[in-house]
Amino acid sequence: MTNQFDRRSFMKHGALAAAAWALGRGGFAAEAADVKAVPIEHVRVGLVGIGSRGSHLLKILLGLENVKVKAVCDLVPERVAKAQEMVTAAKQAQPTGYSRGETDFLRLCDTEELDLVINATRPWKWHVPISVAAMTTGKHAATEVPAAETVEDCWKLVETAEKTQKYCVMLENCCYFREVMLVHHMVRKGLFGELRHCQAGYQHYALRARPAVPGRPKETKARTANSYPTHSIGPVAQWMDINRGNRFDYLVSMSADPTGSSSNADINTSLIRTVQGQTVTLYYDTKLPRPYDLIYRVQGTRGICMATTDKIYIEGRSPKRDTWESLEAYYHEFEHPLWKALSERAQRHGGHGGGDWLVMHRLIRALQTGTPPDMDVYDAATWSCITELTEKSVADRSRPMDFPDFTRERWKTVPPIGILGG
Ligand SMILES: NC(=O)c1ccc[n+]([C@@H]2O[C@H](COP(=O)([O-])OP(=O)(O)OC[C@H]3O[C@@H](n4cnc5c(N)ncnc54)[C@H](O)[C@@H]3O)[C@@H](O)[C@H]2O)c1
């Protein structure tokens, strides 16, 4: 994906897009955080990329009230036909199919009257062009992870969202995992005191978990970096109020040497510091044999929790001094209100223990009620830009890399998200 392509596609999208591009970076009158959304009773959706993830998201969408899937797009005509069948089987009108090649999503965006375009394409190089095309033609955009692969592309999403006043939401389902939301709730209730440190990692022996799918293109390039950071950083960023009173300041990153024929590193480890003087350790560990574990450690002045391994210690509350206890009693007392209310539906629809259903449900509810989604374009940019920052740091003997302030100082005044749906 080159800038030439993006510029051309912008120009193809008429006066609004051309004017938006010409404005350049910075100094816009209205910011994306100010989007004045009116409630949308029936949310009209277009879906681009109907592979394994896209089909799963489509199934979830078809189970939600007042959602109409109006258009579907994929490179593979059979996948488009299968998606159309799924929609008609759910007693909705047959959606228009788009399968005339890699840029047919532009025709979809130009032609269809939609409220939301969701994209679940692979390779990732299409995520930004699809989100940008959606927003510049008047639709909200939702993208699978990562939202973008470069800092420049993160800015492109932010600027487009601000200029068009459309939402651009990255569908970070891990933010809705049961244990993540439990921690979120306990953090809001002050159980850990003042947060000082978090730790998370995408630790998933993906090569064994998912052998190469025939015909599936590889991601753009192998990167010696944390090339899949959003599942780990998303929950941590929400706990730490990032972009809402707090901000990631800089990171340093280091990679273990690659083994065998692989050209990118075995394990990437990064350290992030916030402007409030807290630290985060982040792992990307997908090449060596190991059980799956995202860690989700949170630590404050009063205690610590290792969420995925079911351990917690709260000074003065845990029965034995300096001894872990299980989270069981905490689930009874601090289960997140969203999980209390929706766990049965979320789990029935499966997918990452219910997180996949909740991320979609929350976005659709936000559109239907005219309220801001839980995650915005600044989150998408801040969480996704870690790939390029870690890549540059690794390449230069762990040189510190500053996080861009995608909010342009608005983080100082935007309030924390609070207890979601609580
Ligand atoms: N949030 C999660 O837990 C999670 C889990 C799995 C995958 N994902 C993400 O979902 C996305 C899709 O992954 P997948 O596993 O479904 O991949 P996949 O290869 O199974 O499906 C991708 C689909 O996109 C289509 N496609 C590619 N370029 C296109 C274009 N220009 N226009 C239209 N269609 C296009 C392909 O034909 C394919 O059908 C990726 O971004 C991945 O990172 C997220």
C-alpha cells in the first residue's frame, strides 16, 4: 500500500475527500471526540473481508436486533455468495455483493447507503484504505486489528475521523474478556490503589495453533517488532486511562534473535512509560512452543492481580499476608456489570469466551443510542502504532521512541471511560 494509492483513492471519493486531504495535518476545528451522533434505529452495515473472522462477525451481527447487513465484499466470489446466503437465511433481504477485485470496497462505499462499514480483511494493508473510504463517504468505520501498520497510517485514520466527524473503532475484543472486565471494574473501584505497573503479552504459539492457510497471503513483511500489540495493550490502556487523563510517553524495545529460517525475532519485549510515571511490560511471543497466555497483570499501591492465571493479592484484604488467593470471591463481588447482564448471550454466541459478541454488541448499541463507542480513533491509533515504534527501537539498540500524541493534548481534559455500561 503506497501513499500514491491512498491519494488517488481519496481523489476518487470526490470533493469532500479532496478537501480533507488538502487540509493537511493538525488544527482542525472539530475533533473526532466531538462527533455529535444521532441515534440510528436500524444500523445498516457493509462488511468487507469475509474469511474466517469476517464470517464469524457476520454471524454475530445477524443475531443482533435492528441490524441490517446491506452489502458484502470479498476478493473471492464464493465467500460473497456464502455471506449472502447467511444473510437471507437470517430472514434479511439479500445484500449486494462486491467481488470485482482488491479495490471493489471503493465501489461499495460510493454506492451503498450505510451507517457502518466493518472490515475484517487480511492482509492488513487494506485496513486503512477501507476505513478511510468508509469515513469519507459518510459512514462510520470499524476495523479488525490492527487498525493500521504505520504511524503515518495511524495519523491518516485520526485526521480522516476528525475531518469527516465519523467514528473509527478498532474491534479490540480482548477489552471485553471476562477477566479483563473484572480487572477494569476493580481498578475503577480503587481496589489496587494507584496503578504503578501493568504487564501483558500476545503469547500465542500461532505457528502451531494455525498452520499456513492455502491461498492466504502473508502479512506485508516479517517485522522484528511487536507486530500484534493491540490484544495486549488495549485492556492495559483502558485500565490506565490512556488518552483520558494519562498518556503513553515513550517505549524501549528489544528482540531475541531469530531461530531457524524465520527472519523475525523469537520474542519481542517492550517497556512503556506513561506520563504519570507508570510502566508497562509488553510481550510478543508467537514463535516458540508455549501455552497461550495474555498475562494481564495489574499492580498498584494496594495490590496486584495476574488475571489469566487466577491470582490476586490485596494488602489488608487477602486472608494470608503476601499470599496469592484465587479470583473466585472477586468474581462474586466485582463481576463487571456488562458481564452480569450479558454473559449468557455473549457466551452463547461464542468466540473468545464472549468477547467477540460483546465488542460488536457495544458498538452497535452505541450507534443505536447515539452515544460514543467505548473505543475511539485515538485508541485505535495509539494501540496500533506500537508496531512501528518497537520496530524502530529494536533496530537502533533499544533507543527510546516517543509516542505520538494523536489527541493533540486533548488527553488532558477527556475524562476516563469509567465503568463501561455500568
Ligand atoms: N480480534 C481477533 O481476535 C481476531 C482473530 C482473528 C483474526 N483477526 C483479524 O481479522 C482479520 C481477518 O483475519 P482472518 O483470519 O479472517 O483472515 P482470512 O484470510 O481468513 O480472511 C480475510 C479475507 O479478506 C479478504 N480480502 C483480502 N483483501 C481484500 C480486499 N482488498 N477486499 C475485499 N476482501 C479482501 C480475503 O479474500 C479473505 O476472505 C485480520 O485483520 C486479523 O488480524 C482478529
